[in-house]
Amino acid sequence: MKKLAAAISIAILAVASASALRHMRETSYLSKEEHWINQTIDHFSPYDRTQFAQRYYEYLHEFHSPDAPIFLIICGESSCNGISNDYLGVLAKKFGAAVVSLEHRYYGKSYPFGSFSMDNLRYLSSKQALFDLAVFRQYYQESLNAKLNKSTHNPWFVFGISYAGALSAWFRLKFPHLTCGSLASSALVLAVYNFTKFDQQVGESAGPECKAVLQEITNLVEQRLESNQKELKKLFNASKLSNDGDFLYFLADAAVTAIQYGDPDELCNPLTEAKKAGEDLVEAYAKYVKEYYIDYIGVDVEAYGQQQLKRAKISDSSSARLWWFQVCTEVAYFRVAPANDSIRSSKVDTRQVYAYYLDLCKKVFGNNMPGPDVNATNLYYGGKDIAGSKIIFTNGSQDPWRHASKQTSSRGMPAYIIKCHNCGHGADMRGCPQSRLVPKGMLCGLGSRIWSCSSTAISLVSFSHSKVLPVVFRVSGDAKNCASPDAVNKVRRDIITHIYQWLSECQFSGVSAM
């Protein structure tokens, strides 16, 4: 009977898990239905009109008025698989807005060529991407007008997070006649060569106790890298990272991710406890890296390797090569170790930047790659001195990327810093922590004991004997998960006020805005 009861429990679990998985896949996006636009490959050529198919999405469930706003959410440096069900869904309902989202050229399914060779990458830039958005905005508006048999233009508002946040600000800057305003969340508007402030903020956000442990781990890793690198890399499931710089960069990113996405306790609690218990800190960190960064976040370790970055063949891991191309040509954001008190390995510091980052650019993209022209990028867009209008800049206090964003208000461009223990990257749009975009790994257990049996599977149930027990997961975009939800909600109220005001002031006639 016990075996039968256990079998029934497992069967119930399997059915419930499958149902929960389908539900999560359906509710984590407002829309996943693909649409396509024929987009020009080179917007700046006076004679070449070659086109490619670019993917976009639309969500019209809240769009009840033909003259209501259209919210354009910009996709950034990864595959865009739909319109995420985050705080934008709340805004769409509040404003009765349609939501559309355009996939960034080259990423996901929106690639112009059959390979990502150096010659084929020449049209991958923020400038081309901004023109894509302008063309799409006009195309979608005209299509909507034809569908609704009207001639007036809807008020448009643009949103973006991180690099897409920079594109949001830059779109308003370069095409002010096509949008009423923009939200630039954690927007990386400043191209930075030696980005030492990034790691300084990581240390501050981690706190003195965790920071000290991370520094000790870095020193121990460097020592073992000299004495037995084969076993060390195997410990971190990173044996294929033959380049020591790639390996150290991977280890630094693993720590950064928890801080950046508002999940510092996932990183710091087990490490500080291991320190107090006198455990091997390198092994404790390896456990975190494998369970959190690799299994839970789903990081492809091989994508850190320069050999894989060199591959021009299109694959699921191509986003890393594409983003490194943009890094190596336009924006840099070289996260190098500060000269003193650094968490990141000293082998990737200001004195070695040429030896790692520029060396990576040349090894991956060829010796003719001169490196990023950050001066030209900042000259073109303005960096933190961007001379735009009706742009909202938001940043999380714990996010190390905020030092590449605009953090002080200026005329027509209010800036907010959301302050709390776990307010990270895009906290205003994603809530806290931002890495919790999907439920945690499948939880399995018998009796009172529960453990992780598969970090890549998604389940909303565990079982105890013959009972099925619900497991509650954090919801994407929910400010209740922030250490100070009032801090997030206050900024969200200000965002709504600005959107209301700017939409009311905005009128379109053709492609001209008043």
C-alpha cells in the first residue's frame, strides 16, 4: 500500500507539475505571438535597400480606445521571445495602452545573414537599431490606422531596461517627433573604458563582511590557479575555459549577477556562513556558482570562452558573440578591477585591460579590431550629459551598472535612485529580485525534508507523503519582494505622473510632434 501511495503521489506531482509549467509559460508573457516586419539592413546607405525579417510582438488586451497610447518596449542584447508580464502590464492596464515590442537586429530570430562572420556584423550597431525602431514605429502606426480606418497618430511612449534603457533614452533624443517620452530604466548611456566604479559598487552592495569573504576567495582562487588549475576549473564546471582570463571573468560575473539583480543574500549568506564554520571557501563558492549561476540562472559557461565567441555559426549561444561585438566597437563597459580594495581578480585590472579585454576583441574578431571608440559614442549621444527631454531615468541603489547611467535630474529629465537592500537592475520595472524571472528549480522531498532534484525544471509543487503542497514563488515585477517596497512604489507613482503629463502634452500629426 505504501508503494502504491507513493506511486499515486508521484503521478499527482507529475500532472500538477506539467500543468504548473504550462501555466507559468503562459502567464510569464503578455504575448508570445510572433509578427514580422521587412526591415532595411543598412539605413544609412543611399542606394542599398536590401531587407531582412525582423520579429515583433503586440499585446492589445488593454487597448480599448483607437486613440489610446502605444507603449513600445525595446528588446536588448538577447533573444526577444515575447512581451514579459512585468510592471509594464500594470501600466498598460492603467493607461489602456497597446504594447508592442521589437526584437533587436541580429539577436534571436532577427538576423539579416546566414552567419555572424565579421563582414556580416558590420550592420550591428546602436545607430542602426534606433533607426529600426523609428521605421517600426511608423510601420505599426500606419498598419493600425489602416486596421481602424483612422488617420490620426496615437501617442507613443518608449520603455527599456539596461542597454535597451539606453536605446530608450537615445530614441527620444534622436527621434523626439516620434515619441511623447521615454523611461530609461538602469540605462547604460555612458560608454566607459575603464569601468572601475562597477566593482567598487559591487563591494559596497555586498557589505563589508561579504566583501571581505569574496576578496579572500579571489586570493585563494588565484593561488590554486597557479598550483592546480585543472582541478580548480573542474570544481567550477569550467574545464573548457582554457584561458585563465576567461575563467576569472566568469567567476567575477557569477558574484556580480546576484548583486546586480537584487539577490545579494543568495550570494552572501552561504559564503559568510562557510567562513564562520571554517569551511573551504573555494568549495563553498563553487557550490554557489554551480547551483545558482549555472543551474538556476542557466548560464552557458562555454560562452565565456574565446574559442566559442569566435564561432560565426548561428546558434542559441550567439548572443554572447553579438554583444561582445557591440562592446568591442561602441560601448566598452570594461569591468576592470580597481587599483585598490578590489573583489575582482587583479589579473583583470586597469594595468591589464589591454592584456585581457582588447586582447579578447582582437582574438575573437581579428587583429584589425581597434577596440571601442567610446569617445565617439559619447560624442554622438552625450553620455551622462545627454541633451534630451521628457526622459525618466531610474536606477536601483545596489546596481553596479548605475554608474554608467544618469543619476541626477536635469531639466525635462527627472532621475530617481530606488534605495533598498535588494534594489538592483531595473527594479522599477521588474521588482525584486530581478533574477527571479522564473520559479526556482524543481523541489523534491519526502516527509519534512525538501531538496533540489533538478535546477533546470520548473515546478510549483512538492509533496509530503501522500499530500501535494504548494510552493510559493516570487512574482516578476512585484515590489513586495523588495526590502523597501515603498521606495519602489514611490518611484512608480512618479513615473505614472510623468507619463500622464507628457502624454497629455503630446499630439502627433503625421511624423511631426508638438
